[in-house]
Amino acid sequence: MERKIRILVAKPGLDGHDRGAKVVARALRDAGMEVIYTGLHQTAEMIVEAAMQEDVDAVGLSLLSGAHMTLFIDVTTLLKQKGMDDVLVIGGGIIPEDDIPKLNKAGIKGVFGPGTTCNEIVDFIVKNVKK
């Protein structure tokens, strides 16, 4: 039996809006993935520690506050420092188009904004997670 994809869904920083993260987490679960949701107000250190403890294949970050260029990159930097380069990192929220190439370069492999369907996110994860 093939192992399910394990994904950690996290809300870094002080952003208190988590409806989108919960909708995506439920869609990922319904698609057969094991989902760990860390809740609101997570630091990059807390997210990476949870990713290590849960032995995840992917980390999904959700942010609406505008601090994605700092907080998302902090997570990818810490993952690399911990030797977790193989973990797929994706992000979602209100992210300007101009920031997406910079986030991609920093290790955020997929960026999903408003209007992205849950199926698009599921398909991206399935195609890009390292087995």
C-alpha cells in the first residue's frame, strides 16, 4: 500500500484569517492526504519543528497580511538549514504577481492566489511532492 502524502498547513505570523487554510486543508484531506494543521500565529521555527516532528512531504503556508516575503522565506531557509530540502513548500494568500518569481527562487515551488481551485492545489502537490 502506498504511503499517503503528509502535508503540514500553517499560518505564519500574526495573520488571523484562517478560513482559506481550513478550506484547503479539508480539500487535501478529502483527496486522501494526511493533513496536519498547526493553527494561527505560528513562527517559522514552530512550523519547521512541526514539519520535522511530523515527517511531512510538503508544507503549505497561508498568509494574507502581506509579510509573505519575510515569513515564507524564513520557513524555506530554516527547512534548508535542517536538511529538509526535499520538502515541497507551497504558499497561498494575497500575493502580488511581482513577488511570485522571488518566492519561487527562495524555494516556494507553488503560489496560489484567490480563485485557485482546490483541485489545482491537490494536483500540484501530487505532481511535485518527492516520493
